[in-house]
Amino acid sequence: MLHGIVSSLLYQVPFLLIQAAGMALAVLWWQKHPQLSMLLVVGLGLALLRTGFFEVFLPIVAQVTGHWSLTTVGNRALRILATLISACSYGIIVLAAFYGFREASRPKG
């Protein structure tokens, strides 16, 4: 059981680190680019929430309790929710990227 929990965590570490580092950088650059930073913090925050909850917390709970089946209606609903959260988070991140390009192409002065 412990092996499964550790492997569940290890598989997600790269995603969690990238999401947390992106949020930290956005916060550091908040003064210079407030709108872009806000979009990134929201988008990456949603992605971090989704990864932490659906890819780390739920599998650990499932292994500890032993009550998890891929055919249950509840699991399908959770997967749909996870997909919607992912779509929203990546949509916001893409929006931030295009907003950043627009800001960079503005003439200075």
C-alpha cells in the first residue's frame, strides 16, 4: 500500500513543481505585469488544485480505504469535473500567453 502511495506522489512531482514554480514567478512579476500575472496565478492554481486533488489525494484515499472502482458513477463524475478544471486552467494559461504577446508588441513610450 505504501509503495502505491509513494509512486502516486512521485509521478506527479514534476507537474506539481512546474505549477508551483510558475505561480511563484507570476507573483514575483506581479508589479511589472499585473494582468498577465493574475491570469497565470489563476490558471496555474486551477492546474495545481486539479493535480493535487485528482492525481494525488484521491488515489491515496482510494488505496487507504480500498473503495475505488473505475466503473462507478461517482468516479465518472469526478473525471468529468477533473477534465473541466483542466480545460479551464489551460484555457486561462493560453489566454495569458496571448495577452503577454499583445503586451510585448505594444510600442513603449
